[in-house]
Amino acid sequence: MTIPYVARFVGGPLDGREEIWSKPLDEPRQTITHVHLHDGPKIEHHYDLHHSDQFGWEYRLRES
């Protein structure tokens, strides 16, 4: 059984979702941009990678 490597999202529209990899990444993405397209203006949310002793890797919503 392979143990997945997980980074969870905290805050914003991706809150509670997880990014899962089967092996560790050589260079994990330090920032992820989520773009919401709809009938109105484009909305972007930026998540920055952090490590938490309690939860492990997290992409936390960047405060504007």
C-alpha cells in the first residue's frame, strides 16, 4: 500500500479539499492560483504553501 502525500486547502472556495500525490514532489508549488470564471468578473484566489505541526502541509488562502 502506498502512503499518499497530501496538502490540504484552508480558506476560500477550495477550503477542505486536498491535493494528493503518490510520491513526494521534487519542488512543490509554493503558490497555487484558483481562478473562478462565471458570467461576472474573473475572481482569483491565491494559496500559499505552509507547514503545520498539527496538520502537515497546507495551502492557506492569501489574505489581500
